[in-house]
Amino acid sequence: MKRRKKVSVISRIGAVALTVIFALPLYIAVVNAFKPYEDIIMKPLAPPASFTLQNFIAAWNSAGIPRLYLNSILITGCSLVLLILVASMAAYIVARNKTRFYNGIYVFFLMGLMIPVQMILIPSIKTLSFFHLLRTMPGMILFNCAVYFSVSFFLYVEFFKTLPTSLEESAKIDGASRFVIFRSILLPLLKPCTSTVIIFSGMWIWNDFLPPLYILDAKTGSTITTGIYRAIGQYTTNWDIVFGAVMWASVPIVILYLCMQKQFRHGMVAGAIKG
């Protein structure tokens, strides 16, 4: 009993320590976003003595946040639309066919989950360059769809397995084609899983740094993350602008989660990640 209690205490201490380690960067970003430059330099860990919104205004004007927002929203939105359409349709075909061929396709696509993005970055850049899509937003969108297809495909396949086939069979008897069945019957039922895909993939695409840094450039259009990185070189000593820009970058993801958290939770419980 004493040993179990000792292990339990150590586990709790470790959990608290990990929580502090992961929460500290967020705390630093939040408190310093509302402090003047002098307080950031002198007392970076202290709570703001007097709140100010000047950092957000300065970042909005100096770091070009509206342009970065527009580029990131365009890339993330188009990537998600294409990803949802392709992954859901592919998952529907694979989930409803139990042959060895489709099982092999399922395993083949799942192999993409084991490959880090960094390993395929250089081959992807060469491929995009060959097709003259490097330094273009369509190239960035296609790269995002290729990278996050595997996880989205997996979520949709597992969710389709939880849906009964009776509705599809009734529609087939009435003469509906497979495409009509998918568009009119199944697609509305995929909202919980689609919400999960939007939150997970949207967060990763929005926060991506290395791929847009190498695939895009400042002239083509920086995303919110690469824009902040490039602004740090120009505003090296202006940490008030940097922290303000970081908070601007976090706002859309927080809003997205708050708006879709109900569907997200339902998707997790209903079987979006259930085997």
C-alpha cells in the first residue's frame, strides 16, 4: 500500500510538472501580449500591471496581419474542402467493400500515418517544381491534402463502419445512384466526423511552419506562421509586436474549436476514432 501511494504521489508530481512545462509558453505569450514593451523586457513572467491593447494594434498594422490572415484562411479553407471531399468519398468506397483489393488500399493509405512530414518535404518540393506549382498557393493546397489525407481517410472509414447500410439499400431500391446516396443521405450524417477532421487538420494546416516556409515565399504569400517568423527579423527588438502577432495567430483556431466543440465531442464518442 505504501509503495502504491508513493508511486501515485510521484505520478501526480510528474503530471503537474508536465502541465507546467507545456502551459508555461502559453502563459508567457498571453500575459506579455497585454503588457508594454518595458514590462516584457523587465518582468516577462509577471502578470501585466496594467493591461494594454496597443500590442495587438501595432501587430495588426506593422506585421501585416490582415494579409497573413487572408492567405492562411484561403489555404486552410481550400485545403479542408478538397480534403473532406476526397477523403470522405474514398473512405465510403473502401468501407463498403470488404474485398482484399480494398483492404489493401486501406492499409496502403494508412501507411501515410507512419511517415513524418519532414521526410516527404523535399520530394514534394521537387514534384511541385516539376509541375510548376512551387511558390504557388495551389501547390501548397495540394501538399496539405496529400499530407493530411491518411488521417482524414482513417477517421471517415471508421465512422462509415458505424453507419447502418439500411438507408443505402432503401435508396438503391428507389433507383438512387451511389453518388446521390452519398451526397443526399450519407454526407449529412458525416457532420460529427467532418467536424473532427476540420478541427484536427485545420489546426495542423493553420499552424504549419516548415512546408509553407519552403513551398511559398514572401511574394507568393506568407501564412500567419511564416509571416510572424519573417517579421521577427524585421522587428527583432519589438517583442510587444511579436507577442501581439502570436495572439492574433491563435484567435481563429480558438474560435473554430469553440464553434465546433459540440460536433467534435459527438464525433469522438460516436466512433470517429473507433476501431
